[in-house]
Amino acid sequence: MIQNQPGGLQGLVQSFHDKGMGGLVSSWVGSGANSPITADQVHQVLGSDQVKALAAKAGINPDTASGAIAQILPGLVDKLTPNGSVPDHNNVLEMASNILKNLGTKAS
């Protein structure tokens, strides 16, 4: 989802700022506690078409997808911004890959 966002992670962060939710996304990028996001806010920022596309890829309905995104996104952005700033695009892909590898190792 982040990779397909125009501008990658930086574009996603900018979308939150553009929609008046800069403080929310800044809590995920910064070193403090991550503020929660609602499924409705996910729809506001990503748009219904993107939520529907993600839901279709996952084989779930859009409401379930937006709820899942709301649960996952704060922690994911937090982990992709460990130094309190948004890294460049190539670094994000490498970091996301490492996070997924670590999750796979923990599940074993």
C-alpha cells in the first residue's frame, strides 16, 4: 500500500497533512506514543477507491480492510520512521522487507 501511494511513505504522510491530520501522522513518525486512527479517517486519507482496491487484493470487504489498515498503519509508519523522520523511498522498501522477515521469524 505504501509503495503504491504516490510519493511512497512521504506521499502518504503528506496526504495526512493535506487532509488536516498532520498531528495524527506526526505522532507515528515521532518518537512518542502513536495516536490511533479510525476506519473513517483511513477512508478520508486514502479514498474509497484505494481502500476498495486493497480490500479486493486481500479478498475482504472494504469495511474490514479499512479497519485492518487503521489497526496496522500507526505501528507500520512508526517502524518505518525509527529516527523520527521519513526516509527516502529505497530505504523504506528495504526497511519494510526487514520488518516482514522479522515477523516471519517470530511466527516460527
